[in-house]
Amino acid sequence: MLVALRVAYAPLFMIGFIGAALSIAVAGWSLVWLAPLLLAAIAMSFLVERLIPYEQDWNRPRGDAVRDVLHAVVNEASVYAGVALIPALTLLSPASEIWPDGWPLWGQLLLAILVADLGITLCHYGSHKVHWLWRFHAVHHSVKRMYGFNGLMKHPAHQAVETLAGAAPLILIGMPLGVGVLLSFSVAIQLLLQHANIDMRTGPLRHVMAWAPVHRVHHQKWAGVGDVNFGLFTCVWDHLLRTAYYDPDKHLDAEAIGIGDEPNYPSGYLAQLAAPFRARVGSGAQANSGPR
């Protein structure tokens, strides 16, 4: 049974929760119901991390639980607050009529995911090449263990830049508020999948989907090794950028991730908010070692 769970978990988690969100929207229910649905997804992720962990040691908190909850609450609240501005922003766009309102809702969401995936992937790539962006993105790479909440652990400033990179093209062409809410929910689901401490077996899908087996390689702390796999939802843009990489025989242990030249990076929530404004935040990221 656990073997089947390893194979089926990622696609069922994504299709199940995003499909449930679409069903809520199509049925005309309030999208407020997405909040408990996201909590259910978080609970599911944490449960399966205990059943089939990739690295057992990553299930043990390292004094980071409260900090990570604060990051998650602040960042998710800021995302949905920004989404609320979509109707006003689309009114200002001269190209807002481009949006394909006649498409089924699932098609509109798929379009939004693919466009956002490109924008966020390029922003992520740039955050490892441009020093001032890296200073904020380093917060995300400072984690010492990989588990579901890591994806929601970002500096609010970097979260804003990344969200703008993904959402701006969609808002310009008239993305409706409801699709924006569904997109935000889908991003949260993908981040849970991308950072989960779960021994997923994704087979050929590893060439297409940026789930944990692919993304955890990106979090290695050694200089140069982790400048790969920048994609949010897919690996498509990484293939085009020539940054796609996966080694099925390599297992990352508990000490493999972090920021190599910043082993004492601040771990408290407020200290991490202030960290980008220090005189120096590493010469680079973990594996990717950031811009020099």
C-alpha cells in the first residue's frame, strides 16, 4: 500500500485539491471555503510526511515551527489581499478584453497557471542572479530541513515581487477575480507538493512537473550545485533555460540543504525580515550560491 501511495500521492494531491476548489467555484459556493480546504491540504501533507518520509530527520522541528507558521500566515494573507485588487486593476488595463471568458473555468485556470508559471520561474531564476533580489530570496533558502511549509516561507518583499511577476500579465489581459483566487490556491497546493518531505515516485512526470523530487535538488547548499530547477509548476521553462536536472540515484541527507556560506543565517521571524538589509547576506545561495 505504501508503494502505491508513493506513486499516486503527487498527482492525486494536485488533482484532488485543485479539482475540489474548481468544484466549489463551479457550484457557486463562496470561495471562502477554499480556506478550510487549504488547511485540509496542509494536514494531509503533514500526515503523509510521517507515513512515507523522504528523510526521517526532516520531520523533527528545529525550533522553526512558530516561525514557519508566521511566514505562512503573513504571506498567504498578503496574497489574497493582493488578489482583492484584481477588479480595480483590470479596469485600468487597455487589454482587459483579451481574457477568454467563454472558456470553461478549468481552462481559464490552466491558462492562468501556465502564464504565472513562466513569470514566477523567470523571477526565481533572476533571484539567483541579481544580488538585491537574492538578499530577499535567501530567507527561503535558509531552511535546514525540507517539509511542506517551506514553500510558504518567504520574505514578504520577495513574495510581492514574485507575485507581481506571475500575476501582472494575467491582470493586464483581464483575469477575473475568481480565477485569481483559484490561482492563488493552486500555487499554495503546488508549494506544498514542491517542498514536502515525502518519498514520492513520480516516474516520467519528473520531466514535466516541478514536484519535491525535482525541487529539493534546488535547495542544496553547495556553491554551484543548486542553480537548477527554478520552475514553480512545471519543468518546461527549466528545459528551455537549460537548468533542468534530476539524479534519481542521489539522496539528500539532513545536512545537504541551506546556505553554504551563511550557516548562521538568522532563524527567527523578525530577524529574517531584517536580514536582507544587513551589510552582507552571503555571497550567494545554498547550492546556487547566489550572485557574486
